[in-house]
Amino acid sequence: MLKLALRNILRHIVRTAMTLAVIIFGVASLILSGGFVEDMFFQLGESIIRSQSGHLQVQKAGFFARGGRSPHQYLIDQPDALREAIAQLPQIDDAMLRMSFSGLLSNGRSDWPIMGEGIEPDKEARLGTHLRITAGRQLVSTDTNGILLGDGVARTLKLKPADTVTLLVTTAEGALNTRELEVVGIFQSFSKEFDARAVRIPLAAAQELVSSPSANTVVIALKNTPDTESVAASLQARLDGNVLEVKTWQELNDFYANTVALYERQFGVLQGIILVMVLLSVGNSVNMSVFERIGEFGTMMALGNNRLQIFKLVVIENLVLGTIGAFAGVVVGTALALAISAIGIPMPPPPNANIGYTALIRVVPSVLLLAFFVGLLATVAAALFPASRVARTPVAEALRQNY
């Protein structure tokens, strides 16, 4: 029956080619759209990781939910020892300390409320590969009185590199402390909202301002992003959950989860549209082919073939057609994805973001399999109704079509 199905497909080259073109177009469209969405997820995640949060953060329990207004209440005791213990895990590339503080930044004429971080400059420079320095330079370990400003802070206070600013913060004991600092650079991260309030100074300067040798966060950079969940579970099992908590970059950035949910729904709608398109196009082609061959099927039934065999023949023909078309669609879609990725697609900054990016079409095995089976199943599904109808046609009526 498979041999007969192949012969039937090859009898009408033009119609077969048109049907295959529809299947190939649908499968290739799924691969390109799916690869584009996967690349967007990947680049968005890496931008967040490499400009703000790192892969994981270890904090005092409750800091993420309530520590924004009073970070001095959530200081980690002996943070250096904790960092060294965390860095022993083989999946971890680096671990660094951050101290959070809030206060006022003054240019001598006006003040601006800021959310600051004391950082280890050399380690943060290795992590922050997606942090764009728009003026000046990065902080370095010798910048004892240097400050790095978010782009929004610099624009609001009309500051540029080499300007002097005064930072006013509240110490851990509740007193006020000030320090004069020199602007060494201005940065843009992924988020406009973050850049509108963010400043960074060396960790030692932040500890001196807050009058505490502690830190709020251990930021962890992993060798491979897919290890995030497993390393988080391993760390949480080793740490006292009542004292310390481990947060993944997805948990720290709900914007990412919302964006993924939005685009996954849009991609699902696109899949549905392509599925309907393939169903209708292939269904129309199969209907025409079956209608023209009713006399042929009548002859087959008169010679002893039962209705089930006729039904199976039509379905197998479309199964073969769908397999060939879906496979060819995967080849064409993969080739197009590689060609487009070699060129790149310039993209504007996403909503609430500062930085645009060059999009690629990622060749993802799960997307290839999904596209293949959507094309195949849509083709087979399109054949079920005409196959059922021709199998129920009375033999005498079918034979009349030969005259």
C-alpha cells in the first residue's frame, strides 16, 4: 500500500508540488518564528544577568521582599566566609559581595534620591559584560572615591565624568554620613527604571559610609546559565533557610517572566494560525484529488478492496506527503535561520529598556521537532474527512464516475 501511495503522489506532480510548498512554508515559518522568540528570551535573560542581577543571589531571609527601604537591617554576618564557601561549587565561575544603600546624591545645586550598591569593581566588570559605559570608564579597585552613575541619574543631575558629587546615606545605627566622590563613568543597563536611580561605588567606600563591614548580597556568576536551578537547589540545601535565602535571576526579575509569558502566548497563536493554514490548504488539495479519483476508488472496491483499505490508502498518501513536506520544511527553515543569523536583525530597545540588540534565529531542537510534527499532523488531519467520505461512497455511485 505504501508503494501504491507513492505512485499516486507522483502521478500529479504539480498538485503535489503545491501541497508540499504549503507544508514547507508552514514548517519553515514555525522554525523562524520559534527561533526568533527563543533568541529574544536568551538575549533578554543574558542582558539581565550580565548587567544587573547575576545568575543567583544569596541574601538574608526577607531582604528581597522588604529590604529595599532598610537594607541595613538585612546585613549578612561574615560575608567573606560565606562567599568563599559558595565559590567552592564547581558550577560557579565567580562570587562577589554587594552592599545596598539608599540616600541622596547632590551635585551642589540639587539632590536626587538614589538606590546605591557597593561593589567589588574587578569582579563586577567581569560579570557585567552587558553593562554599557556611555561616558568615562568602569570602576576599578583603586577608585577609593569613585562613583559610577546610572544614565538616568546623570541626566537628571546634569553630571559628567570628573564631576564631584556628595553622597548622603544613613548608617546602620541611624546616623547620617556623607562622602564626596568623583564621577568616573556613566552606565546603561537593560532597564531604564534601574538606571534612573542606580549608582555604584567601591564596596569599601559603601561599608565606610554605612559604618558596617558586612554586605547584603552574595552575587553568583555561573559557568553555564542552564545550571541556575540545580545550583540554587544545592545552595539552599546547604544554607539555613531561616537565615539565608537563594534567589535565581528569574525570581529577581519578574519583568522577564511576564515577557516570556506574553511571547509564548503570541507564539501559540501563530502556531494555531499556521496549523489552520496548512489544514485548509492541504485539505483543499486532498479534496480535489479524492473527488477526481472516485471512479478509481470505485474500481478498487469492485475488485475486492474494502472501505477501510480505501481510507488507509488516502491517509497513507498524505502521511507520506506530510513526512516529505515537514522534513523539507525543517531543512529549508534551518538553512534560512542560519543565513539570517549570519546577517543579524537590528532590533530597537524593548519597552522600558535602554539598549537595542541584534536578533538571531536560533536553531533549537525542540522547535524543529515541534514544527515537523505540526506540519505532519496537520497534513494527516486534513486527509481524514475526505478519506472518510470517499470510503463511505457506494460502489455503484463511485463506478459511475468512470463514465
